[in-house]
Amino acid sequence: MPTTLSGRGDKLRQPSGGAIDVSSATLGATNAGGRARDSLALRDLLTEVRGCRFCADLPLGPRPVLRASVTAKLLIVGQAPGARVHASGIPWDDPSGDRLRDWLGLDRATFYDESRIAIVPMGLCYPGRGRAGDLPPRPECAPRWHGRILAQLPALELTLLVGRYAQDYYLGADRGSLAARIRDWPALAAQQLPLVHPSPRNRRWLKTNPWFEAEVVPVYRQRVAACLSIAHC
């Protein structure tokens, strides 16, 4: 006698009278196989990204710096690596990263747990120096890679857009001030949250806008803690 489906289809009835729970066996194996395929696809894509030499004219040469996993729930989109990050290959491995981690209430171990947090800057490589600091992210980088990378991150729940370049790309160019955009943003409900860049160069902005660290940062910290399912004090 062939195996048949009975009832609402949640059990497989066999001649012996035994039952197999489809949701915990068949579907579990199928989901595990799907996650494995997704992980392999992302791994292959990251290998391709890290091997990118499209901008061969960069002053220190191409070295894409990013982290991602199919299980990541939080995405951080910054500007571009600085010279220190280019040297170490570790994103946000600088004073800006120290301040960002403080804002988010995350230690280094959690921040760099790529199974939970993906880090994909607007420009994946160090763009070089200009007269007033590092140059902007290369404009061809995000259109070339971001869509493909984000398509491989199905578990994302929250995205932090750090700095004007990320915000203009994902939220649309805003002719108003950065302060107005952040102050008026629906921080309790939005899935994309704009932040001022934590660079030491923005100390004056933070001093002029003390409400950001006093009012906005605590809310963002709570959103991140909820996203990552960690205790928040």
C-alpha cells in the first residue's frame, strides 16, 4: 500500500500505523537545505565582492571590507573604510567605530558577530584622502553590489543608515538638514534608522545638537537590543 496523506496534511500515514510529522521532519530538512544553499550562495557572492578590482585606480588599491551572513538581523550601512580599516580589514575598527558601538550599546564581540550583524558600507574600499578628510564613497560601488548582497540577507529586520551618503541612497536625497531628518524620523517604528556619522569630525554637530545623544540614541539602542534579542539596561 502506498504512503498517503491524511487529515489536513500534517502527518504522513504509513501501513504500520506510525506517523511522521511533516513540519518537524520533512519541512525541517527542507528548510535546513535551503539555508545551506543560501549560505553557499552568499559565500560565493562575498568571494566575488572581495575580489572586485573594478576601481583599480584607488590610491591604496582595492580592498573591499564588509561582513554578512544569511542569519544577520541588523544591517549597518556606513560610508567607506578609512585608511586604518583598509589596513586591518575590520570594519569600524577606529574611533568612529568605538563611538558607534557606544551609541548602540554593543561590545566588540556582539558588534562583530556576523551571524547577527551585517556591515556593508556605501563604498566597500578606501577611497583616498581629499583636502578636508577622506574622499566620498565611490559612486559606482553601491549600485554595483548592494542589491545583490541585500538579496542574500533574508533575515534582516533593521537597517542603520550611518551618514548622509547612506541616507540619500536608501531614503532619497533630502534638501533639508541632517538634523531635521533625524529629529523628525519615526524612530519607534521605522525599519531604516538614520544616524549622524560618529566621526570625530562631527563633534561640533553633536555639541550643537545635544538632543541626538540625549533622546535619539537611547531609542535606537532599544531598537537594536530588541532586534538582536539582547537585554537592555
